[in-house]
Amino acid sequence: MVAVPQQPQKMTVEEYLAWELQQELRYEYVNGEVFAMTGGTVPHNDIALNFYRVLYPHLRARGCRVNVSDVKVLFNTKNIYYYPDVIVSCDPQDLNARKFIQNPTIIAEVLSPGTSSKDRGEKFTNYLTIPSLQEYLLIDSEKISVERFCRGEGRMWLYYPYTEGDMITLSSIEFDFAIAQLYEGVVFAPAAE
């Protein structure tokens, strides 16, 4: 989904949380500014739901939770709230969360032309500051392609690209699945000639 700047004046975190409850749209919050979350495409939604369906049985058995699109992640700085496309937490503090997830293990963003630069740039940089985050996935909505970033030693993040026919490994939750499961039923736009 695309985040669009909405309010010209800055808000405090408290003002944002109260204000957003009154809104019809969802809004992300970054250092006092709010950004409306616009609608995504059908393939974008299908991919996020497919990922949820793949993860849910495995995570439920492990005592973890998985949420799609409508759940905020709160950063330790408390100056940023994002709505990831898919978020997984195995932290006991998050299992009964009502408003937001604080200690995600995995975050996935489904890329579209309008969101790719933000998901690869600002969001990527900010997500990597979350101490509990072990894996960050960028899932393309226009072709079969997944990029996985996995926490390594110290400040190092390891990069794993996946494409058609591959098995994706999520080491933080000890789970492997076929990339084809993410793209099941997804209709891509015809290639430009």
C-alpha cells in the first residue's frame, strides 16, 4: 500500500493515536507526521493472505501470532508506527496485544511500484533497528521474487534472494515453504511488449 502525507501540522504520538481512531483510513506515523495508507492491488492482497495462510498453522503450534495489514508495529523510540503487510511475533508480551506489536520476529512488505522505494529505503532502515526483528522480507507483487534479510552477527544482515521454484527458509521460526505458495492464484499483469 502507498503511504501519502496527510496532515500538514505535526502531531504528538498521543494525538495521533486518538486522532487515528476517528478516521476511516489507516495512517502510519513517523516523527510527528501522518501518512494515509491507500488501497493496494488484488495481487498485493492475495500475496499477503497467502503468506498468512502458509504461516498460521506452523505459528499457532509454536505459540506465535501472525497478523496481516491492519496491525501496527511500534518502535522502541515511540516516534514511528507502521502497518506492515505481514507481521509475526513470538514474544509473550505481544501474544495478547490489543493495539500494536512491539517485538516482531518477522516483518514482510509486499512491494508494488508505489511502495517499493519506501519499503526498501525508509522502512527497511527503521525496521532493522528493532532488536527483536530476525527477518525482513520484500515480496514482489509483479513477478515471482522474494528477498529475505536475516539478522547475522552484530549489525550484519544476510541477504537471500528467491525466485520461481525455490524453497524459502525462515530460520527464526524454523520453517521452510515453497515460493509457489505465496503466488498461488495471483494474476500478474501481462508483460509489456
